[in-house]
Amino acid sequence: MSDSAYAVCDGCVVSAVGTASIAITGAIGTLGSTLSTLLEEIDNDIAAVGAKMAGTSALNGNTQREMASQVQQQSEIDQANQETQMPIDPCSTSGSNYAMQAAHAANKAASSYRPGGSYSPASNVLSHMLNSAAPSVGESRRASASIHEATYCSALEVSLGYPGCSSSQMPDADANADSLFIGAGLPGKDTDLTFTPQQIDAAHAWERMATDPEPPESITKAEAGTEAGKLYIAMQKAYSANISTAQNSINMLIAQRAPFAGSAQLIADINQSSQAAQMYFQANESPNAKALGQLSWEELKSFEAGRRWRNPYWIIQMGAQADPTQLARENLFTTAFISDMTYQNEQHSQHIEVLLGQILAELTRANERAALNAQLQKVHATNAK
């Protein structure tokens, strides 16, 4: 080939190489620019992630510090409450603290009122009539007159000049049912739910007059050994069975109005309880309870029942009470008291049913026994074998 042909070919190569170089240089430049942009974006993303992580870490730290602060505050509040909170109001817990011993004391007192029991009235005559052998009808009546003249003469009897009578602070207490329900005293007195020893004696004097002023006369040992004496004793016991039913209910009412041991501490607890309880108790405590320093089971029940609904101070206190625990506790004690009263009403219903049964039996004997005895005599008259 000639030299000129190489020259032409060299020019094409040089041109192609030049063009390729320019293209490669542009591509490299473009790639560099793209890489720079990517690196810059990556760097920005890394910086953003770091900032987010730093922010999250700071937020978590603040949250943990706030939670720790709240836990510490609550712990301090709980500790302060434990150190300063007053114990449960003894007025609210009176039912559980004192009701059991009050009920047992009333049961024991009622049992002691039975003939031969430990109860002994101040009046020797009344004590003899309640605890000794039954005398004749005439002697029983003379004893009734003696008991009345010594303690229970009325103003009318004094004005009429009845022998042995003098002015009394308990007129007709042996002949008036007030002696049982509100306590013996002068006309116009308020109800006493806690009886003094004198009022208890008056209630028993009324009970004797109302149920059995002339009990069947006791017979001698020799008489009791005869066939007629044995039949008399059997009839006497049948009579006493009915009378004791009536006396049992009355004895329980009297016993529930007698002060019980431990009630002095109850009064002290109430006077240290909430202001609402103190004010209600001081306004409604019976004069006898104040004088004796003791309460009866009946007055305790009256206080427990009335210290809420009948107590304006309690209504004000509960209206301002915002603590749900205190409100729930008050509701719980109220419900418990209602349950106990319901049970006691059930017991009283049993006594009423027994009394009604006694009345029915007595009416049946009165109406049917005479006819039965008459028919029995006719049967015997037939001499049938």
C-alpha cells in the first residue's frame, strides 16, 4: 500500500479516538456528578437518622424521668397517707366491735330474770314474789298492794289519802305499759332506751301484774306426794308453760334496755370519732346513758340506725365526701347493719308466731275442752268394757 492510504486511515482513527475520549470524559463527569449527588443524599440521610435517634433518645430519657418522678411522688403520697390517715371511724364499726357483746349481755340478762335467776330487785317484797314459792291468792294480792304503796302510788291516790301512799317519781309504774316501752317515770317524759336499775324493777313489777299477779299456789311436800297433788302439779306446769311464753318476750325487751358491760368504752370511742357522729350522739344520748356512762343494746341499735338518715351532720359530711373508698366503706357498713336488723326482725317474728300459737291453743282449749270432757263423761257412763 502507498503511504497516503495509511495517512487517511490514521486520521479516522485519531478522530474516532478523540470522539470516544470526549464521550468517555463526559460519561465519567456525569457519573462523578451522580455519585457526588448520591453521596450527598446518603450523607444527609445518615445525618437525619442520627438526629432522629438523638431526638428519640432524648424523648425516652425525658419520659423515663417523668415516670420516675411520678412514681416517687405517688410513693411519697402513699407514705404520707399511711402516716397521717386516721383509723376507721369507731362509730362506723360499732356494730362489729360492740354489737356481739351487747346481744350476749341482753340474752344473759333475760335468762337471769327467770325465777331462781341472779336478778334481785331492790324491793324485798317484789324479790320474794318473783323468786320464792307462790303464796295463796290472798297473800299475792296483799303483796301487790304492798309493792304499789311503797313505790308506785299515783298522784290521785296520794290526793285521796290512801294509807301508805306518798308522792312517787314513777306513779303507777307497776300498772302502766310505759314502764316496759319508754321507761317508768312521770307523765310527759321522753323515751329512755337505757333503763336505770329502778326502771328495770318497775318493768318487772308491771310484768308481774300484767302476766301472772296470782300464780297457782305452791303445795307442801306431803301434798305433792298424794295422787291429787301430782295431778295438781301437772296442771300447774301446763299453766306455767303458757305464762312463760309471754314472760319470755317481756324479759327480752327489758334486758335489751339494761346497760351492758363494755358500753362505756363504746361511748369513749364515739366521742373520739368523726364530728358528725359526736354531734349526733351528744344531741341524742339519753339522760340515763349520760348519768350511768353506759348504753343498752336498744340504745346502741337506735344510735346506729339514726346516725345516718336522721343525722343532718352526716348528710353534710357525706355530701362533701369525694373519696370513693370512704363512700364505699360507709355504704358497706350501712348494708351490714341492715342485714343484722333483718335477721333480728326474723327472730322477733319467730317469737310472735309462738305467741300466736299459744293464743290459738288457749282458744281451742276454752272452746272445745268443755265439750270434750262432757262427752268423755258420757262415754264413762256407758260402763263399756
